[in-house]
Amino acid sequence: MKILIAGAGGQLARCLLVSLAAHEVIALDHAALDITRLRDVRNAFNLYRPNLVINGSAYNQVDQAETQVAQAYAVNALGPRNLALITATLGIPILHVSTDYVFDGEIARPYHEFDRTNPLSTYGASKLAGEEAVRTLNHRHYIVRTAWLFWEQGHSFLADMRARAGSAQLRVAEDQFGSPTYVPHLADAVAQLITSEAYGIYHMAGQGGASRWELVCEFFRLLHVTPLPSPVSRKTFVTPAERPPFSVLTTLQDPRIELPPWQEGVAEFSRRFP
């Protein structure tokens, strides 16, 4: 299969190059393909003639999105709309990556694919708008919601915690819960999904849930780092964008493609550090 990946500079796209090694992959970063420009999207598809498109492009600066609203919607909503339009015209599938931030975190159980969305932030709202565009315009769609991504290359919450390890002043929220997801595990799951032709919305994240504090404690334990961070309320950290307090993801979909438990991802991640 010939697969075009938009947003090739991101963590997921780079891991997909490994997971999709059996396919012909055209990976285009923002400089090569600006998905917010419909003409550029049309030209790229006419040039490469892919059989499937994966959209890994995203404006994921959650706090900055509160003031850079137009940019967030351009990348997270208009871009997916352009990709969905052209893929529908060509009659090919699209896989679009979304986020747990489409939920408000007000229920006390893991969110499944059929739960009601209610984003709290501009980032979450723009990602939901992208989902709706893809779902409406191309019926051959996979929408993959994931959460709390981390990998040894690029920025992530865990990488930031590693840089601050050993600080006696380190504080982490004990009342914000999600599904930590190791990016190579997500890439492997995406590679399985695209061969299924079972279109729809999927939740793909590290199995189980953890608080930010539990996640960092597990990471530091594997690194043999002390002291452990101090658990505090999420309200200790005042940010421009509101985050869902509970956004653990689970799946009801069939085929049931599940990622390993989040602890296995943290273990693999920790082995990348001396």
C-alpha cells in the first residue's frame, strides 16, 4: 500500500516509518505539505497518488491555543477538512489522529468511543472540529483518539520530568488522570488498524489509567531517582487552558486493537536513559 503521511516531523509520524516498513510511505513535513492550503493538498495527492492518508499534523500547544485561536483551528480543523475533501474525491481512506481533550473529564470511568464530547479548551474544540470534518466528508475514515504521548525523541511531559529529576521542589498533580501512551506502541496499533477497513472512531492509548503523579513516580522508580515528586492538586498549577481532570480512554470497538499497559511503555521509555 502507498501511504502518505502529513505532519512527518512529529513523533507519531517518525515512529510510523518503522511500523509501516512493509508499505511504501511518503512522509511530508509542513514545509513539503501545508495542509491548511487546499491547493497544496490537491497538488500533493495528484503527484503521489496514495492509497491511504494519515494525518499526523497538529497544533498541540494547548495553552498557546487560547490566544492563537485562528492558528489552532487552521491546523486542527481546516487542515483535516482539506485532507478529507481530497481523499473523498479520490475515493481513498483517511486516518486522522485526535485527542482525549475532546472530553470534559466529568465522568468517573474511562471514556469510550460513544461517549459525549465536550471540550474545555480551544485546543480540544479545534481537534473536535477536525474530527467532525473528517467524519462528515469522508465515510472511509479512521479517527484515532489518543492521550498523554511520550517518546525519547521530542518534547513530552515525561521528558520534562526527567530533566527536573532529583529536585526536592518538584510537584506533580495527583488528581489529573489520563492514559499515558508510548508513541511506538501507538504507531504499531495504527499500522494494524489501517488494514482492517473497519472505519470509525477508535480510542488507542496505553491500557489502564494513572494520575500525573503516579506516572512520574513509576518513571522515577525505574530510573532509581530520588526524591519522588510531591503530590499536589492540579489547581496548584494555573494555566491559560483548562484540562479535563479525568480523561482515561478505553475502547468498545471491534476489531479490538489494544495497546500494552501504560507501565510497559514507561518501562521501555526508561531504558532509553542511562
